[in-house]
Amino acid sequence: MAEPRISSIDGKLAEDFAAPSHIEEVKEKMAAFARCHAEAGRRVVLITSGGTKVPLESRTVRFLDNFSSGRRGASSAEYFLDSGYAVIFLHRHRSLYPYTRMFLTINMLDALQFKGGNPGDVVVNQQVLPNIAKVLKRYQEVKDGSLLLPIEFNTLSEYLHLLKAAAQALSSIGSKAMFYLAAAVSDFYIPTSEMPEHKIQSSDGPLQLSMKMVPKILSPLVKDWAPEAFVTSFKLETDASILLDKARRALDTYRHQAVVANVLDSRRGYVVVVTPETQAELILTEDDVRNEVEIEEMIVSNLTSAHTKFMTQQDGSQK
Ligand code: 9Z3
């Protein structure tokens, strides 16, 4: 029997990045979630969301962070749920969360009041939260159907190990699985063995950092861990002139299904969905903004159609 292939990235992961202690338990939870929904005829999407944190000290006082509010991931989760998917939401602790994201700027105490001045009877102030009933109804439907599995990460190490576990957990459902990798992931890190234990002292003078390149996790994910899944990565740039070239290069390198390309400043209103054969510009018009349409609705609609086509092709090629 052939030995299972161990990629060099697996070795790096084990060596340089501490695995979270509950990793096996989480993996089993994700596998059970995927199996159960796939058996019920549902597709499952793994969404990553929020930025990773890279510690500079083992007992961490300082860290480098990648920018992401988590809005892209959180709102996309809602549209995937509306499209009939079950969602594993791998997100940065305290980044935006599906449904509650809409109320983030509201002070909870301003949204409550005493009914008829009775201090024993607290009710919601509908003027502060005009659409709360609609959102609560949808949230409870999702909860009652166990359609959303939230998993949290903080550090880059946790993110990498949890993504690997998720990919392996979803491999059993083949092409029914989609990966939607919207998290903003660091390209640089300090290996555990080279990290100072204690707080770096300013009395030692100016800080010079040397960081290693983070292994390209997309490569084993597509090739080894979940080879039958539909994989979408995100490409973020601040210089629009290099964006599409970088997106195409990522597709050529990793041979996955789609890249959503966006520029930091315009990401709420303009993205390009790039696939090996196509390139679709998605633009939010002023009318859309007035009608509270979000660009994530368009992204999710584009990708769920591509996923349907992909599943049909996979099924055809297996016959
Ligand atoms: C994205 O490009 C996301 O769309 C944003 C969403 C992080 C811009 P927000 O959370 O923003 O709504 O505030 N994510 C991917 C970023 C990333 O790190 N991509 C890597 C790269 O561009 C490839 S995996 O090299």
C-alpha cells in the first residue's frame, strides 16, 4: 500500500506552529456537522473571516495583526445560509459575526427600556432597533436547524491548524464542500523556537525583527486535504494596477476554482471574481446602496452558481 504523502507544509506546521489543544475535538465536530448536512442533501461552506494575529513574544504583550473587520465573512455567511448552505464560520475572536454584525454600533442599554415605567419589565426599544424582529427570526431559524457552526481563532498558528482540520473534516463530502477563504492571513511569522519568552525590553534598544514566510497553505489544501472541493480564495491589494495579475497568478499556481480580487479602499463596492475561464466584475450601484443591497449577496450568488456547475462536472467525470 502506498504511504500517505506528507507535504513539507505538514512538517512546517508541526514544527513552527503550536496546535490548539482542542484541535481533534473541533475536527470531529466539523466532520460530524459536514456529514450530517451532506446526508440531508445540503452543501457545506467553510468561511474564514477576520485577521490573524502573529505574536512577537511567547507570553504575548505585542503582536502584528492583519486588517479585517470580518464584515465580508459575516455577511457572506448570511447569504450562503439563505442559499441553502450549512456554514462553518472559522473567524477571529470578536470580529463581526452573522446577524449580530448589524447591531455592533448600538449600545445595548440604549436599545432597552422599561415597559410602562415598571423596573421589572424590560423590553426592546423598536426605534433603536427597527429591524430586530426580522433578524431575530432568521437567526433563530438558523440556530434551530443547527445550520451554523462557529469556530474561533486568534493567532496565525490556530488559524492554520484549524483550516487544515476543517479541510480534512470536509474531504468526506467531496464536491459538496466549498471553501471561501476571506480571512486576512499574515504572510510573515516568527517560529516558536525563535520567539523570546518574555516581553521584549525597550532598554535593549530599537527593535529589529526578522520574520519567516508563512507556508502557502492553499497548496496542500487544494492538492491533498480537500482535492474534490470547490475552493475560492481572496486576493487583497492596495495597488489596483497589480490586482488582476496577482489573482490570475494565484489561480495558475494553486489550480483552484476562483479568486475574489479586491482593493482595500473599494472592497465594499467593487470586486472581480476570477476563474480559469472567466472574469466577472461585480459593482454596487448607487441604487443598490440606497436599497441596502450588499456586494456579498452578488459574490455569493456568483459563486453558488459556479459551485453548481462544478458539482455537475465532477459527477459527470466520475461516471
Ligand atoms: C479579503 O480580501 C477580504 O475581502 C477583506 C474583507 C479582508 C478585504 P473586511 O473583513 O475585509 O470586510 O473588513 N481577504 C483576503 C485577504 C488576504 O490575506 N489574502 C491573501 C493575499 O491577498 C491571500 S490568502 O495575498
